[in-house]
Amino acid sequence: MVAYLREHLTFDNARMEVLAEASSDGSSGKNYYMKGIFIQGGVKNANQRVYPTDEIARAVGTIDKQIKEGYSVLGELDHPEDLKINLDRVCHMITDMWMDGPNGFGKLKILPTPMGQLVITMLQSGVKLGVSSRGSGNVNEGNGQVSEFEIVTVDIVAQPSAPNAYPKAIYEGLMNMSGGNKVLEMAGDARTDPKVQRYLKQEVLKVIADLKL
């Protein structure tokens, strides 16, 4: 039976790097990237599942082929409950995936969407966000080995040890606070307006402090 599989990696376990690179369009802005391990192979993970290296390599190769053929592999802020990509939650696109030893590595670019701006604000504020692969496969109930594995995307998530996900908590916090809808709408304009960037950063930090994350 094919199962819906999600595998979390913390910022540290993913050996995550946050990169800020000059925009290629000649503007003064920067593009933000996250680079590191997207999925681990050959070891039993926290979910008691084992992804053989050949399964990881095949799934990574599929994503890499999609990217090279010009398809956009989009990811979300926090996980949905299924394999569908929700465009209103998209915050990044995967630009590269490759194998290094038993692990699937990747690089993703944060997009100037409202959710992407929230990610950038959190990264600039020192929040350590992790990643989580989202896909499907068959799991052997006896030894936890995964077969016929397919990666749909990799999402940005909170540190798995946290009781509440930063993205979900911040989103809900914004929706519950006075003017929260306005903050989320303004996130889309933050990429080109320094005043909006400062305001967004102040409001997101206020939510983080109030939620005691």
C-alpha cells in the first residue's frame, strides 16, 4: 500500500546554509537560498523508516530531470495534509538536487510571495528553519524499508522538536492579531519597499515574541 511520507530534518541535521546572493536582474535586492541535505538515505530516521540509497538516488534523479527540463518544483511553508501543491502557500522553488554519498542534497530559492517574505524575515531574524521532504512510497512493516519512493517536493518547516511549527504558529498569530491580514497582504510588497520590509520584520518578531516560540 502506497503511503504518504514526510521526513523532517532540523537546520543543523540538514547542514543547512542560508545564502544571500545579488539579484541577477541588476537590482539592488538580494535573492535568498537554503542549501543542504533534503533527505537522508541508508539510516533509520526518527519515523523508524529506512530509505535505501538507490531509492533516494532514483527519486532525486527524477526531480533533477524535471528541473533541467524546465519544470518548476515548488515548495510550501509548512506541510499540507496531502501531496497537492497549494499555490497560496508556496514560498520557494527547488533549483537543484543531487546525491552526495547516501544523502539527497538540494538548493532552494525563496520566492517573493507573501509566504516567501515571511521566510526571509525569519531567516534574517536568526530563526533556524528546517526542511521536510514530501512524497510517497511503500513501507515494509517489518524493517521500515521504503521502496518505490517518489519525491513530490521539499517544504520549509520548523525545527521538528518544537511543540508548534513556527510557520503555522506565525501564520495563525498574524490572522488573530489586529491588522494581521494587512501584514500578510503587505508581505508581497516587501521585496521592493524597504519601509514595508522594516514593518513586516517588526510585526513578525512581535508575533514570535508573543507566541514564546
